[in-house]
Amino acid sequence: MLDFQYYSPTRVVFGRNAVKELGGLLKDRKKVLLHYGGGSVKKNGVFDAVVEQLKAAEIDYVELGGVAPNPKIGLIREGVKICKEQGVDFILAVGGGSVIDSAKAIALGAKIDFDVWRLYETKERIDGALPLGSVLTIAAAGSELSNGTVVTNPEGGLKRDYGADYLRPEFAIMNPEYTFTVSKYQTACGTVDILMHTFERYFTHTPDVDLTDELAEGLCRAVIRAGRKAVENGNDYEARATLMWAGSISHNDLTGLGRRGDWATHQIEHELSGQYDRVSHGAGLAVIFPAWCRYVWKEEPERFVRFAEKIWGVDTKGMTQEEAVFAGIECCENYFRSLGMPVRLSEMDIDDTHLHEMAVKGTYFGKRTLGGFKVLDEADIEAIYRIALK
Ligand code: NZQ
Ligand code: ZN
């Protein structure tokens, strides 16, 4: 096990009445930016529930809605301007990963006197950001507890991340009922993303991390069951609750403690949804991960056999090592497919036109490699896209 620090400062308020705590959590704030997405929160009543609490607690707020999935830098710049002009001292994100990430970007931009996109490009460090909190409406990205934010600049189709511990939200209000209206497709995308946040940490060469492995495997098994149930019946509270909590702890570092993660699948996917805005992050991951597995498994086949046995319940007795590896990969791919996810680029109407370009962008134009389980260069990334094609 490697040395580690664990820092997860977010207060989680979980359950059917969670929103009632909002006024108390915001009581010392002078002005709040209420940030939300494309309208789901207005349709399902979450927005009204939040506003009711703000009004009851006499919290002064200003609104900025309209965050699109794969949040764009344009609206973020608008948010930064509002914060600076109106003296906003807290951002409340009401939505999913896109809204929370957009809020984090605004929180960064409010503290600097240059364009916030520069941080995503250069990764330069700054001292802090405005504090923020969230009312979560979809179980997926885990941004409600994570230190990261991912933003798209449509100029050049670039999707870039930035991370800092001060971006971990102060609180997360989580009512699983708020996710009842999430579509089957987005529920499936979220399930894949939650699994992937643990898989990215699971594929490691670091030995002797048994406790972390057991936590990771238990989480994945629960998510596999809950994802299936929530896709079948969106109003299944227990399944929604499991997904919601798993989404948070799958990405607050708990399932990766004491070892080095991989993250290549995520980086390869970010180029995909940066290039093709219609691609949801989770669907992109469902396509890339099986291809990544097929490309890298020889680096440590034993790890893939454990993946097959402990996460997918494959009985590998009598199989060769290679058969066991592929049985696990196929179980995973079949599960994604059973949720209604695409598992090939062609199923998302993507051909080979931009594969090379995405591989180049994935290395930040030759400035970095990806991954830890197998270190990937531009040619490797392109090879993985090609495996994912058909
Ligand atoms: O915009 P609205 O109308 O709200 O609709 C959203 C959106 O269309 C809808 N939705 C959300 N809650 C709903 C709902 N529809 C009905 N009922 C509800 N209760 O779902 C759609 C997807 O929302 P989005 O926020 O984009 O989903 P998700 O949480 O999957 O976030 C994806 C973004 O997070 C980034 C991804 O790259 C992507 O840009 N990620 C952020 C991470 C982080 N900050 O730590 C880590 C992740 O790996 C990921 O990269
Ligand atoms: Zn993700």
C-alpha cells in the first residue's frame, strides 16, 4: 500500500427531507449564485423546493440557468462576470456533474483577473475559489464530493479538467427522489460513470491494497444491481439511493486509497465528448473501456482475472488465464449493453474521421502520456479508438 492523504470535507445531507437543511447551511452567506441546467429542475419541482428554502431563510440570490451537458466556457464566463459585479460569495449548483463543474469553474474565475479557460489549459495553481455547495439531481459524475471540474471549449472541441482540493463542495444535498425523473438513458450513463470511477482506481499494479480492493469490489457489485433496477423502474427509491451514494464515494478517492490509478479511459473519453458534443460522458466510457481492456490486459492478466471473479462473479475454474480475462471483459460489455448503452463508436454514428486528431489532442499535442496500468502514447490511444470502432 502506498502512503496517502484522504481529504473529503463535504457535508453530506442525505434523504427525502435533505433540502430542508439548505437555509441553515447558507445562513451566513451574503449573496448566492443559484446555478442550474437546461430545465429538468424546473419541470420536476426541485428548483421550486430550493427557492422555497432560500426565501424562507431570507437568503439573497441571483440566478444563472442554462448549463448544457458537457458544460461550456461561454456560460461560465457569464457567471464569473455576475459574481464579480454582484458580490456573490457562494455558488449553489442545482443539478448534475455539468452544473456542479460549471459552478466550480465560475468559483475559480471569480478569484482571478484573467480568463478562467487558461487554468484548464495550463493547470497553473491559484490560491482558492469561491465556496460552493450542491443540490444533486443525478447520480453519475461524483462532482458533488470530488476535487475536479471538466469544461468544454467549443473552439477547437477541447474538453479539459482542472483539480484542486478547495473545489470540493462544502455540502451536498442528496435526495434520491430528485433522481426519479432521470431518463433510462441518463441513468445508464450514470451507472457506467460510477463504475468507471472505481475501475479507473482498480486497475493498478500497486500490490497489497486488499481493503481498498474489497471496498471497490463491494461498491461495484452494489452498483451493478442498483443500476439494473433503476433502469427498469425509475421510482425505485432504494436503487436510486444506492446509486446516489455510490456515485459520491466512487469519486471522492475512497476506492483508490493507497494505490496509483489509471484514468486513461476517462481522458480518452473526454476527447470523444469534446469532439462530439452529443456524446454523454457515461456512454463514451461504455464504448472506450472494453476497448481499453482488450488493449492493455497483458500488462497484468491476474488483475483482470480478479476483476472477472470478484466484480462480475465469473467462475473461472477450468478456464485458461486468457479465457478468464476475456470472460470478465465480456460480462462488463454485456452489462453496459443490457442497460441500453452503446459499446462501439459505430453505434454512436462515429467513424474514423477524427480518431487521429482526438489521439493527438489526448496527449495535449504531444505533451503528455495517459494511464498508469499501461502508459499510452498517441499511437496507443489511436489504436484503442480503432478497437472501439466496430
Ligand atoms: O440540463 P438538464 O435539463 O438539467 O438535464 C440534465 C442533462 O440533460 C439531465 N438531468 C439531470 N438531473 C435530472 C435530469 N433529467 C431529469 N431529471 C433529473 N433529476 O441529465 C442530463 C445529464 O446531466 P449532466 O449533469 O451532464 O450529467 P452528469 O452528472 O453525468 O455530468 C456529466 C459531466 O460531468 C463530467 C463529464 O465529463 C460531463 O461533462 N465529469 C465530471 C467529473 C468531476 N467533476 O469530478 C468526473 C467525471 O468523470 C466526469 O468527467
Ligand atoms: Zn467520469
